[in-house]
Amino acid sequence: MFSGIIENKAKILDIKDWIYTVENIFKKELKKWISIAHDWACMTIIESDSEKYSFFVMEESIKKTNFIEKKVWAFFNVEASLKLSDTMDWHFVSWHVDTTWKIVKIKENTDWSKYYFIDFDSKHKNLIIEKWSITINWVSLTIVEDWENYLSVSIIPLTQEITNIWDLKIWDTVNLEFDILWKYINKINNNK
């Protein structure tokens, strides 16, 4: 289980034959078979030392995430799984990517926060609600506004600093997951 509260980002060191090698920000050898979340996609560690670790990205993950657009020296937002003693200060999400969308506009505010405007497919319109949660590249956020075919989120300076959000540009693809409670409510209402 993960929180969606990002405290670290990790640089991609190599991409070869479906295997991504990433700097080990945890600074210890990780056990094989554990899951680490990368931009909201849980990946199983296949090899590790204290400097780097690797994971295999299967075709299904490539289809559902922004991984195909990632390049060496780009960053992932990363999170290790929670311990039982950790606090639950997060939004209700299931830790699986629902879809990918594009950044269409970025607006810097006078307080150093930024608005990110993201386009979306109209088939997801019923899952987007102002002031409800959404995750973008593993960062748990609140929707500021939603329009006909795009939504906005506001990112505080600290979040920009410790995540890969600072590196996003217009037309970049981001991984998204919608609030799980709202998905269940929609599912129940649509089955009536």
C-alpha cells in the first residue's frame, strides 16, 4: 500500500530491453520482488544495490503509462510501500494508473505556485469534480477547476521541488488516477 504523498524523485540511469534502471534514493539494497511506485505505477524490483535498482516494464504498463516517453536522465516520482506505523494522510486512490493525458498549459502565480492545465477524454468527464482528488504522476492533488475538455490543478512550491512536476512542459504526458470512492459511486449509479 502507498500514500501518494511524494517525498522523493529518482533519476533514470538506463532504459534497455524493457528494463529501467533508476538511482537508488533509498541508499540500501532493496529486496527482489518488492514493489516501488514510479509516477503512480507499481513496479517489481528485479535487481538492486545501494546505488541503483532495476525493474521490468511489461507491454501492458507501457500502454497505460507515460513510461514510453521517459528518457535517460528524466525523473520518476518514487515511493516505497507504507509500513503499518505510517500515517494515512492521503487521498482515496488504488495505486493503479487509469489513463494518460497531456499538459496543455502552465501558468505561474505570483506566490510561486503553478497551475497545470491538463486535457482529458470526454469519457472520463463524470470522474472529474472540482475540489475532489486526482493523482498526477503519483502526486495526490486536488482538482481546482474542470472545464469541457480540460482540468486544472495547483502545485505549491514544495511539491514542485521534491517531485518531477517541476520538469513538466506543455504537451508532456502524465499518468492519472481518479479518486477511487468517486469511481465506486459512479459504478453503482451507472448500474441502477
